Amino acid sequence: MIHRISARLVLLVAVVSTIGCDRVTKHVATTVLAGASARSYWADTVRLEYVENTGGFLGLGADWPDAIRTTVFAAGTGLLLLMTVGVAARFHWHGWRLLGVGLVFAGGASNWVDRVVRGSVVDFMNVGVGPLRTGIFNVADVAIMAGAAVLVLALGTLPDSDG
């Protein structure tokens, strides 16, 4: 019983910390990077550059009409987030599966709030070497990708335990 409570507490801390870290870093990016030139660190391995992304992953759909973009990225994402939590609850996921879903939910929810409130998501990080670079992303995107990786591993190979 205590083990389950501590596992749920760890999950809650992970979700709240992820959302909090994303919100704070987006605020800093908005106040420090907006309107400024891109900043480069570690021999241009990391770039910090302020972008307001009205589309989805890597800007997909940014040029869609407003009504379609709002439907897909605000309403559709909100519904998808609720369905994800519903699947985890329905199948009583715990352990690694629940951690994966928690990270996906935390990142998705933080980006979703941006879309609903601002109509766009603040992105500001880019990593790479030479011409091989990622798109511009944020902490919520990192949480989504990490959660998806944990979830894929948990569904395929990791034992589903609370340990």
C-alpha cells in the first residue's frame, strides 16, 4: 500500500515538475530571447532562438486555416490527452507505463495550454552538429518524446511494475 502511494507521489511530482519547468523556461525564453538574435553555445551544438509555433510538431500545419488549426491542435489535442489518461486508467497501468503516460500528458497539457491561451506554442531550443540539426522545440516536447520512448519500451519490453 505504501509502495503504491509513494509511486503515485513520484508520478505527481514528475508531472507537476515537468509542467512547471516548461512554463518557467517558456517565460524566460519570452522575456530574454523574444526579439533577440539566436544564441549559440558549445561550438553551435545548442542554439537558443525564440519562435512562436502555430503548428504542431516541427511546425506541421502552421499554414492551415485558423479554424482547422484550432480544431486539430486545441480541440483534438485536448481530446487526445483525455483519451490517453482514460486508456491508462481503464487498463490500470502503473510503473513504467504510467510514468510514460504521465510525461506525455504533462508535456502535451503544457503545450495545449499555450495553444488555447496564446494560439501558439513558444519553442526556443535547437541542437545539432553542423547541418544535422533538430527542429526548434521546448521542454514540453522533450517530456513528450521521453514519455513516448518510455511507453514504447514499457509496452514492448520493460516489466510493468512500480519499481
